[in-house]
Amino acid sequence: MLDPKVRELLLAVTGDKGFRDDPESLVTHSYDATPMVQAMPDAVMYPESTEQVSAILKIANEHRVPIVGRGAGTNLCGGTVPVQGGIVLVMTRMNRLLEIDQDNLTATVQPGLNTKQFHTALEELGLFYPPDPSSMVISTIGGNIMECAGGLRGLKYGTTKDFVLGVEAVLPSGEIIRTGGKLYKDVAGYDLTKLLVGSEGTLAVLTEATLKLLPAPKYKKTMLAMYKDIHAAARTVSSIVGNRIIPSTLEFIDNATLRVVAEFNKLDLPLDMEAFLLIEQDGADLGVVEKDIEQIVAICREEGADQVQMARDAAEAEKLMTARRSALSTLARIRPTTILEDATVPRSKIAEMVLAINEIAKKYNVHICTFGHAGDGNLHPTCPTDARDPEEIHRVEEAFAEIFEAAIRLGGTITGEHGVGMVKAPYLEWKVGQAGIEVMKGIKKAFDPNNIMNPGKIFAKESRKRVVIQK
């Protein structure tokens, strides 16, 4: 509970309309999309300007009150759960698209802007912002930036960090800084823009961002390759990229995921296939797009695809893409709890990683469905389970620990786009080492000496003991 004097100071900043501490508001902001993680805040605030954010942080810093920034709460690492109480700072009222600069191909936005609405506004002008997380219908741009969100188009275009040119942010002290701008070149000191992207709200509160745009591609071709051998599908991913073809989308879906997705989206697809690759190519030149697709079709068949099917029109292509984006929500229909991870490996190791996931699932007797952005090595092993069964949850946790270890052993990482938050914090040292942890802690202390910014995230109280996989 907030000190009454602190409460009055905060109320004076936003008034009643921007401050809540009733039980309903506290409960609804005590969790996010991460399963089995919940903690109550002391208050929820809805700032409407950078100046209000600055005033709130000054008060919080002076009185050592934790601040947890939040957009739509779609993250999957417990990143917006207020594990040490404090204030959940909801940024959804700062939701304006401030400018689309067609001369510089940039957009300036507030953090609470809905991702899908942003995409739609750009498409009407023939412009394109590639990062497209599966949560884009719900998520906010600010949340995407804080988690460095990826999406289906990451293989060809990159992730959020590749499109953030500059930000306005409020430091824990209440000071306001601006980094970057409408510039494609800027080496004036350390790259604070890139440092803040993916910082998960542990360093500052984002209040504005300048984003790079591209001309929208004029042509798209979408196809499905279907396999009765899951490893042949994984090999195809490596082979396509190895042949120097970079599709805009190269997604992997295993049979367990396919069955649920096909039923929910009423897709007429053969359910005896062990794996599907959903592939899309786009570009400004129709001839180049068609040539790429022809080569991809040939590679798929060479690697053992049982069937290859082109989307008949734009509507069918969009239906297939929508079905892929809905994979998590449809898998959530199987059992009460759905745990999704995002172990990532080099593209050339996709086949080995898929095999490892299947072996680990069998070892621990758990059901794991695998889908993901296979073109950039970002797989999403997903386990439908039940939080009410502690013994099964323990097996699931052990299985995922081995999956993270397998990813690192193959040259990968414990998270490709979901962030560390509190869920992955015990494993971070596996990836970056103790020296890396200390460097990150030093950066955190420089920004946030009183540790009020999203405390309890990224850095674990104790790292988990490294798994040793017997081969």
C-alpha cells in the first residue's frame, strides 16, 4: 500500500481520472499474458503526457516506489507483472500517431498506439512498417519496442530494433532525454536508442518514438509446402536460405499445431502431414518475386515435400497468414494452461533443434507443439498443460530448461523475441556468462541507481544450475 502522502502527490499529477487503487484495477493489472505469474500493484496510473510521466517518476524515485511500464500486457515473460508492488504505469492513453513524414520515410508515434492501427494507417499511404508480432491486433508500439518484438517478417526485414531511429524517454530521475531522430546515420556517442530498445522497462519509460518506414512491396506470392517427414521440412528451411533466397516469411508448423489451427480456422488441409512450411515472398518486381517462388518450390520438392500448394488469391493468402498468427490462441483451447517459449538457433541448426525438442518432450512425457519463425531460427515450442497439476508443471519446466540448453549448445539463445522478464531471468547467465551479467547490472545502476524501474526483471536472485544433456 502506498504511503498516504505519496498517494496524494501522485493524485495531484493526474487527478482521479489517471489514478486507480480500487481492488478491481489492482487485480486486472496484476498479471499479463504469461501463465502462472501474478503479483498485486499498489496503484495503477494512466499518464496522458510526457510531463505527467516525468512528474510521476520524480515522486516514485524520491520515495523508492517501483514503476512497471505497461502497454496492452501481451508479453510472455512476466515483464509487466509488478512483482515488487508499486505503480503500474499504463501508457495506453498516450496513443497518438503524431506524424507520418513521407519525405524522410519516418513516423513519429506515442507508445500506446495500437500496432495494427499503425500498420493500417501506413498501408493507406502505400507505406510499410515490417515488424509484425503475432499479438499486433492487441499490442502497442511501446510494448513492441520495450520487448524488441519480432514477427513473421523478421527473416527478410529484421526486428523492431532495426526500425527505431530515435526515442523520447523519461529517466527514473524524471529527466527527459531524446536519442536519435529522423537520421539514418548518427554516431554521436553511445547508441542509447538501441540500448533502450529491448530494455523491458528496466531503464526508462518510453514516451515517443521515431520509426523507419519502407515503401510497401507491390507484389506478394504465398505458398504452403507439406511434409510427411518433419526433418525434411526443417532441412528445407536451411536449404532455402543456403541458396541465398530470403523470403519475407518462412514459418514452420508441426502436425500437433496444424490440427488445432486447421480446425479452428476451417482450413481444408491434409492432417496426415507432419509439418508445414508457410512461405511468402514480396517485392517491387513481379518477375523477381515469381522467380524466387519458383526456386523455393523446386527446393521444397528436392527436400521431399509431399505437396506444394500456391495461395489462389490475396484472400486465401491472408487467411493462411491469419491462421499462423492465431497458433498460440488456438493451442490455448487444448488444455487450461499454455506455456509458450522461443528458443532460437542459427538457421542452419533448425533441423537439429526440432529433433532435440521432440526428444526432450518424449523424455519428460509432455506434449509440445512447435511452430515459429523458422527462417530466422526462432522456434516457439508450446506446451499445453494444467497449472493445477504440480508434478506435470515440474516436468514441463525441466523440459524447457533442457530446450534452452539445447538451443545454446547449437549456437542459439534462450529468447529470440519474448524477452527475459522474470521467467527467463534464471537462465540468462547461461547465455551471457557472469561477466555479461555484471556489465548489464552496471548499465542498470547507471540509469536507475535506486532500482525503481521494473525491479525483479532480467536479473535473477539466483541463476539456475546449468543442465547437462547426456548424449
